[in-house]
Amino acid sequence: MRGIRFDEPGKVKLSAIDTEPKKGIAREDGEARLAELGEELFELQALMWGAKTHSLLLVLQGRDAAGKDGTVKDVLGHLNPRGVRVASFGVPSKEERAHDFLWRIHRQAPMHGCIVAFNRSHYEDVLVVRVHKLAPPKVWKARYAHINSFEAGLAEAGTIIVKCFLHISKKEQEERLYAREEKDYKAWKLNAGDWRERRHWRAYTRAYEDAIGRCAQRRAPWVVVPADKKWYRNVVVADALVEALRPFKGRWEKTLERIGIEGRAELAAYRESLAADRLS
């Protein structure tokens, strides 16, 4: 139960990637797998928190109603809330517009030991900006290189990066938007702009394909997540996070062992000093 991973630049064709789960996978099996991944994710988070040599950045991108909020709730809900934070990026403020487009993003990057999920991200500056012609092509095209350099810098500083595109069909999006009208507890999400954006479906598809294809790196990979079924989406994202963190487990355990040895030595020296004080 994994998404389609892109870890180097190349051509991306979203129409060739299914938005539905693989055939033969039952929801019950998926939910059981999510529980297993959730336990492992919790353990890995605890090691990373203690070692404080790395951090985790989860970038969530997707069309309106793709399930970004639900992914945060259902996947990150398995973690210890200590050390977990969500940063959402809407229309830039006046202050943010007075800086380069990455200024507001870099301020939200996770510090060592912590996990931050970006609900939308710096990629909006090569998506909505491109589709709605908010900047000339010369400007937004240059941003691919800026993004790659930015993410490479984060990775060099110890940030583990996982970027997930929640891939839903146009039909599924329509059903979810209608569901918001029918359910009172979802009505607060109603936004005519979501319907207007559907008119730009193809333009957004091309923008996402270019963003994924041009900004896929080994240390900042993209995972295209089939997201028509929420339970499957959750498993795929959780699996991507575990796969990203698991290679560091041994390193973190060694760091914690060293910290433990140093702590015991410090405590022993303190007790010796107390004993010496009593004898003097």
C-alpha cells in the first residue's frame, strides 16, 4: 500500500496514476495496516525527539477537498502531540509579500526533534501563481530552482522531507464539495472559490506535473498518493513517513545510548561530590 514515488527530476503524467486503491485491498486490511504503521511512527518519533539530530517536514499538497486536513488528523493523530505542529499557508499577507516567496516558509521549518506538516506550502507559488497568472512566467519558472535549493539546504541541516500530493479524481472532488453543503458540521468549509477553481482543472494538472517533475529530489521526494478513498490515503502517507524515518532508527538509538552514558556519568560524579561533602 504505497504511493508512486518520484525522487529525481523527470516527466510526470498524473492521468496515468490511479486515484483509487489497488485492486484486491480491503478497507479492513488497510485500517489494520494503518494501526501497525501508527505504532511504528510513534516509536520513531520518540527516538527522533530524544536524539534531536533530525526533524521531519511533511508537505501536503492537493486540490480543494483532496483531504489535507483529514490526513493531518488521521495520520499525525498517531503521534505524541508534543513536538508536532501544523503550518497552513493561505494568501500571503502584506508583510509576507514584502519578502521573497520562501521567507514565510522557512520560518515554519521544523527544529531538530520536531515534526511539522505544511498544509499547502511553497509550491503554491508555482501552482496558483502560475494558473492565475499572478506573476510572469519568468518569475515562477525560476522558482523551481529556488525551491530545490531551499529543500536541499533543509536536508543538509538534518530535515527529513516527505512531500505528498493527494491525488483525487474530478468526480470524487465534486462529491466531496457537495457533501459539504449537505452536512452542517462541514458547512463552514463552503467556498464558491472551490467550484470556480474546478474550471482550471487541466491547468492545475499541468502545474502539478511540472512541480512534481522538476522538484523531485532523492532527499526531498514526492509521493503521489491515491486519495479517492480516505482510508487508503492515510495508509499510503503513513507508510511514506515510516519509510523516510526508519533508516535513521539505528543512528538515533546510538545517540540516545551515548546521551544515557553521559547522563549516568554526570549523575555518578554528582553523587560522589555529595559524598565528599559529607566527609569534609
